[in-house]
Amino acid sequence: MRTRTTISGSELLLGVIAIRLAALVLVGWGLTLLPPQMRDSERACLHPRVTRSEAQAIAVRSRVADAAFDDMLLHD
């Protein structure tokens, strides 16, 4: 006597999750085997010219952030 077995929804879902997890693991291992990218150090060292008003705006934002951080630490 034969019985017809069917896969339930939860078994199907777990199977799909297991396959996707295995694919992610394989991709992760594959990425570790790739050679590291060379970075152009000269390009990273060149900074765009900053005007005086932009420098002042950056300094003001820095002071405001520092004050906000100090206030947050005070109330912690």
C-alpha cells in the first residue's frame, strides 16, 4: 500500500532558508579568497580646497556637536 507524502509549508520554508544560507556562506568564503584591492594613496591624500567660510562652518558644527555630546553625557 502506497501513501502519498507531501511536503508541508514549514518544511518548504526551512528548505528555502537553508539553501539561501548555504549560498550566503559560499559567497562569503569566495569573497575572502579574492585578492585585496589596491588603493591609490595619492588620490586619497589630495583634499579639495576649502574656503574660509566653509572652514568656519565646519568649526561651528564641530562645536555644536561637542556641546550636544557634553549635554548628553551630563544627563546620562
